Amino acid sequence: MHNPCFLLKFAEIINDLTMKSLSKYIMCIAGASILFSCNNKPEWKVDGRIEGADGQTMYVEASDNGRWYVLDSVELKGAGDFTVTAPASGYPDIYRLRLGDKSLYFPIDSIETVTVVSKAGAFDSDYTISGTDTAEKLMAVEKKLMDAVSKEGAQGIASDSILKRELSNLLLENPSGIVSYYIINKKISGVPVFNPENKSDLRLIGAVANAFDIKRPTDPRTNYLKNLYISNRRAYSRPDTLVAPETSLIEVNLYDLKGKKHSLTEVASKNRVVLLNFTAYGDEYSPALNIELNKIYNKYHANGLEIYQIGFDGNEVSWRNTARNLPWVTVYNSDADGPFILRSYNIGALPATYLISNGEIRERVNETNLDQAVAKYM
């Protein structure tokens, strides 16, 4: 017969060991949970297949209101299957896949998975995007635009009233949606589908800006949309001939291709002479003008000359391709920046050049007489 005192003591020991083990177990689980939560931040994923792209590198890119930058890259092998994950940004956004000089766009609302299937030879024209309703809606918009381009060319889209009515209806269904943002910022061969300089188009841009301001006040695109709308609305209230005096140096603060802002007044304060050049790299005159500017830059830069060149190309890719090869300050005037720089400096046609010395505009110079003009102030 067992001793009752022994059995009671044994039970106490077992109970004590069990509680200690259970406590340790709970602590391990809690620790693992903390570790798991710290190492598993919200992510979205894009996967799929790009046929015929063996050995090529595809880039996943994000945008800062039109300035695209590389988020990740993947080397495509064999059948072209790929998977890329990235941290969720906290708000819906548009991303793109770039293969060579072709890009296709896809939306991410939160932490979902989007699947893209395409072919290397027709990367931006023969593809499918699936996984979310938003992705399929964006693909439908792209298909409409591609069909219109094939029928009437890029220049005809801006005046295609039927297409723009369809897109307007889609836009107004959900003006605070990421697809609406995409539509009003879409360009075809540098031509905006909805041009902020067109009053009817500007009203739609205003509707989207207002919806973002109400429903997404902290979204980084909200200020961009408001500025795009307000800057162009103000332009209609000003006569084209109402401009600042040519002798006034008006501040310009724009981004270069690396995303760095350059202040014109700061550049002027640090250099003896600055040539302020307004141009469009895609125009016929541009190559010859840049050759001449390069001669002047090489001749006078060591003595205190700088060139501040503003690009007004409708196609930002064209601007980037040229800007990366130039040694002076090159910045881009996007749609969001509006026409005010041109208006403020009384510029009705490109190219145009001002000479700045000691922080003040001295004269507006002819592009065929740049060397002689600079020499006077050196």
C-alpha cells in the first residue's frame, strides 16, 4: 500500500515541473511570435512567365510621381518563370515591369499577388494581368488605348471623343482609385491622354485631385494631383502675355534624372556665369545645340561657367536618354510642374537661353551667338 504523504509530495513535484515547463513553452511561443512578426513585414508579390526571354534581365520599377526608379530585378531563365516580392508601401500604387525598352504596368492595392504573362517579342502589347479586380481593370484600360493607337496613332488619341468618354466614365466610377490616377497621367508616345492644358480634361483631373484629397489625404500622390490641377487652373486665369520682367531671376527648383533637386538661384550664387537654357531634346535642333553648349562648357567651366538646362520633352524617356550623357545641370519640367516657368520667363518657343551673372539675368541671348555672349562676362 502506497504512503499517502509520498503520493501527495510526488504530485506537488509533478505539478511544479509541469507549470515550469508550460511557462517555458509559452515564453518560447511568445518569443517566436515576436521574431516572426518582426521578420515578416507586409509584402506584395508579382509573379508569372515571360516567354522567349531566356538570359534577359527584367526590372521591377516604382514611381515617384512620374520619376521611375528600379525597385528590384530578376534574371529570366528557361521558360521565363519569375517571382518578385517587395515591401507594401501602405497605399495603392502603380508599378511596372521593364524588359529592354518596353514596359507594362500593374497596380498593387495592398499585399496581394499579381500574375503577369507575356512574351519577350511583344512584352507591352500581348500580355495578361490577373490576380485582382484592379489589375484586370488596368489591363482593360491599356487594351483600349492600344486598340486606339493601332487605328488612329498616338496623336489621334487626344481628340478621340469616344475613347475619352469611355475612360472618363471609368475614371468617375472611382475617382480616388489608383486606376483613375493612372488614366489621367497616361501618355502615349509623350502625348497625354488627358491634357491638363485642355479645360475639359482639367476638370476631370480636378475631380480626381478632389477625391484623393478627401479620401486619401496622406497619400503622397494627393499633393501632386492638387498641384497639377491648381497650377494649370491658374494658367487659364492669366493672359499669355502677362509675364514677369526679363530682368528678374525667378526661382526654378526641379529634379534631375537621379531624383536630386537643383535650385537655380543656388546654382547662380555658386557660379560666375550661368546659361539658363530651355529646350526639348526630342526636337530637331537639339543635337546641334547641345554640341555648341558642350564646346562652351568645356571652354569656360573651369573659369566659373555652369549650364542649367530645363527639358520640356513630352516623352520623359527621351529626355533621360539624352540627359545622362551631359556634364552640366539637366532638370525636367514634368506635367505636374505646369507651364509657369515658360510663362514667367516670357518664352513662347524653344529653344531659349538667358545669361545669368552675379545672380541676376543680364540678357536673353541668341543660340547662334552663345560664345560671344558668355565671353563678355568671363
